[in-house]
Amino acid sequence: PQTNGKVERFNRTLLDEWAYLRPYTTNQERTEALTDFLHTYNHHRCHTALGGHPPITRVNNPAGQYT
């Protein structure tokens, strides 16, 4: 049950901060905006559940940084 709440919250965030943020004229425009949103969400947007840090700080081995 706890996981469902997290998924529901993420879906709400997608709706509020990406899908309905503004009207898109093409699907390509919407897809490009999703790419930008996901980068901001994962790398720059602070999350209270992570102590104010973005999700990327919890990734142990990000793509392209194999050590």
C-alpha cells in the first residue's frame, strides 16, 4: 500500500508539472518537454523524503559513471 501512494503522488506531479503545465501543439513537443521535466525532477528538484536532495543522490552507479 505504501508504494501505491508514492506512485500516485508521482503521477500527480507529472500531471501538475508536465502534462498540464501548458498546452502542447504536437506530441513531439510534449515528448521533448517530458525529457526536460524528468531531468529536472531527478537531478534538481528537492524531495522532502530524501532530506531535501534530488533522487539522483540515491543512485549508487549512475549511467556512464562506472567505477
